[in-house]
Amino acid sequence: MSATAAAPAAVKVPAEVEKSIVKFVAEHGGSGTAVLQYIGEQGVRITLVGADGILGDRVVADLATAKAIVAKVDGLTETDEWNRELVSVVTPTASHWKKMAGWVARQTRFPKARNADLFAGA
């Protein structure tokens, strides 16, 4: 590669994503771990685990943007996978479970399953 070859273009980090991750890290112990997970056409999910074990996440367009965000946020480290040590510190809040359930969490009455007759005698 020659000295005149262009360096890779700097990645533009979305300000609102960076701001929310900085706030998350500050509110949850001042440090955290980011697990970067490719989720197809939507981009890359940055799953955050705060020092206190609370979960958060943001989605960005690509892996380069995700890595740039991790590099810019003080106290945030990157990992490629969920390992035993990381999983053992995760402590989701009750509201997190409800948020992840989506519309199901707001139901007070569930319809009868369409295949209930198949399992009537089980």
C-alpha cells in the first residue's frame, strides 16, 4: 500500500445514540460492556450491560458505526459474545421484562389458542 493511499473515511456517529449511551453508562455505574450483534438489514444491535447489571440497547446502521460509538464512550468496553461472567452480572428490571413482551404485556385477557382442540386430552 502506498503512502498516498486514502485512509478509511471517519465514521459519523449519530449524536442521539451517542448521547443516550453516555447517559446510560453514567446512570448505571460509570462503566459498562457493549455486546455488538448483527441483526440483518436493520444493522447492528448494541446491547449494553451497565456496571450494576442493568440492560439497555440501541441499534445502529452498521458494525463500523457500532465500533466507533464504543470507542468514543468513556467507560464502555466491547465484547464479541455473551460469556458466563457477563451473563452472571445481568439483572433485568421488572419494567424491562414488560417492555420486551411488547403488546402481550398489556393484555388482560388472552384469546383461546387456535389449536386448543388438538391438545384437549393432553
